[in-house]
Amino acid sequence: MDVGAVLIKLKTNSMQNVKAWQTELNARKAEAIETLKAEGVSVESWFHVELEGQDYLIVYMRAEDIAKAQQIARESQFPIDAMHKQFKQNWERGYKATLLVDLENDK
């Protein structure tokens, strides 16, 4: 299982678009989960952080193969993925995180 996270610096004045994206994604949750299944993703979580007046997003993902999941997402024909690709226009820059510790309780 692959684990990854990215810090995304948002363009100035993007929070209204972030909130619209959040609302749309939550309203279409079942559709979004179908895309995760197609990508082999078991967890995808998004967080907002404000640092010194600048807005950032953090995305966390757990997948069978993150590179493969990203390739499938790029080629996706799901309407919700088209909406997500458009949402990326609000991103200024992404910073890939390096995994230091990954603890999982297998129950």
C-alpha cells in the first residue's frame, strides 16, 4: 500500500472556489467514491491550512499504487474528475511531502 501527501499553495482569493468545490464534492460523494475505486484508492482526505495569510490545501492519499492511481485519474472520463481538473486552476504550486512514519492498526 502506498501513502502520500501534498501541500498545495492556492492562488490568491481562491477560497470561494475551494468552498464551492468542497460543497460539490460532498454533494456528489457517491460519484467521487466510484472514482476512488477505479483508481485503487482506499483513502483520500483534504485539509485547509492558513499560514501567515496564505491559503493551502493538504491532500493525503492511501492507495494500492499512487502513481497508477494518478495516471488513471488523468485519463478519467468521470464527470466529477473533469470538475476536479478544472478546480486545479486555483492551485499555484504543489509540494510533495516525504513520508517519515506510517502507523496503521490492522485491528
